[in-house]
Amino acid sequence: MTSETQHNYWGYTTGPGIPTVYSLTDSGSIRVLWALEELVGQNVLETYNLKSFERSKTTKAAPDAMKEGFRLGKSPILTVSPVNAPDEPPTPFVESRLVLQFLADHYANGLWDPITPQDQARDTFFQEFAGTTLSTLTSLTLTMDVIPEATPWPLKPLLKLLFVPLMSVFKGKLVGPFEFLEDALSDEKPWFGGSRLGLADFCMVFPLDTCVARKYFDAAKYPNVNKWHKTVHELPAYQRAVAKMGEYNGIKA
Ligand SMILES: N[C@@H](CCC(=O)N[C@@H](CS)C(=O)NCC(=O)O)C(=O)O
């Protein structure tokens, strides 16, 4: 084992410069791209660099070239050098929720700070809920869904027999979390971050986009969540993020 520097650690006394995001098509980097586009749109960040990568057509894996940003090569990766030393080797930041926190701490200028201590707790709670409970159930449902889809004939019908019922079981497990999210939203608190957009909203968009695109989410049953989702999709910053990603849930830029 070799000793390494602490990951996701900004060890400089000066602030970070223009960030670079490594983004894979159809991936969770939508959370970070949307956040970056919000920062640019609100004039708190001048610009950012984008390195786009395409998933393998056959395996859907990220290309090895993404490892240039961070050794695991998973999307998203944010790299940044100090503002006064742009030629310094960039520091990588990974794990979407932590990348978003880094953007909030170093670039957002209070833009996404929750207004009350209660909203702070709410925002933290829903960041975690999005990345754990909701993402895990969404990933399991998706896995059961895509295995037979990706299997060639003549095995496909056999795997469908096995995986379609399993998919229904996991899809059913999403109902409780959806009801819970529905009850959390109101006219006073239309965002998962509280009365205004917060990090929890960026975290929530990826699993909910997947659930909507794959029809695991019945919009008629959850009007508050549906309204949140529609509002996000109408935001110019979110739309720019989708366009920058190149391909996302069947939408091609
Ligand atoms: N826990 C990481 C997940 C990173 C991850 O697995 N990203 C996926 C896309 S959503 C990826 O790069 N997949 C391609 C691959 O595994 O080769 C995060 O929150 O950012």
C-alpha cells in the first residue's frame, strides 16, 4: 500500500480557480453540471471547463481516459488548481454530494445556504436520502430492468421470466420513499432544500430523473414531486446542463 494525500481536501490558503468537470453521457454528473450552470447563470462563477466522455456502446462503461481526472474514472470528477497557480497539478474531487458541497463552500457565495437551521437540517437530510435510500432502490430496480433488455436472444425470454417479477418487487419498494418525498414538499417548502433551492435538490434530480424516464414514478400519484420535477426541467440552468451532457435519458443534444 502506498501513502496518498487526503482525497477531496483543499490544502491551499488561496481559493480554487476555474474548475474542470469530467462528465460521462447519461450519468450522475447531471447534478454537478446543473449546479455549475446555476453558478454561471447567477454570475458567481465566470466559467468552467468541461471534459465530455461517452459511455461504451456495448458495456455502458466509462472510457479509461476518464482516469486522467481521478484514478477510479467514474463520473463526475471535478478537478481544480489554485486561482493564483493555474499550472499547479489539479486536485480532484469525487462523489457527487461532496463535489456539490465543495462548490457550495468555495464558489456559491451563500447562494444555496439554507435560510433557517431547520432548513439546514432538511437540506442535509434530503442530500443523504437522495444518495442512499432513493438511489439504492432506483439502481436495484434499474438493474433488474436492464438485465433482460441487454440479454441477447434466445436467453432474453428466460431472463425476462426471472427479472420482470424482481423488477416489480423493487419498483414497489419505491412507493414508500415517493410518498415520503411527496409529503415533504409544500407551497412554503417547494424545494428539498427548504424555501429555496439547495444542495438536496441537485442530489435528488438524478435518481428522480431515472425514475421518471424509466416509468417507475407515477406522476399522477405524487403531484408535489411532479411539480418539483417539472419546475427543475424548466430551469434554463438545468436545460443547459442536459445539453452539455450530450446525451441524457434519451435526450440527445
Ligand atoms: N458514488 C459516485 C458514483 C460514481 C459512478 O459510479 N458514476 C457512474 C455514472 S452515474 C459511472 O461513472 N459509471 C460508468 C462506469 O462505471 O464505468 C458519485 O456519487 O458520484
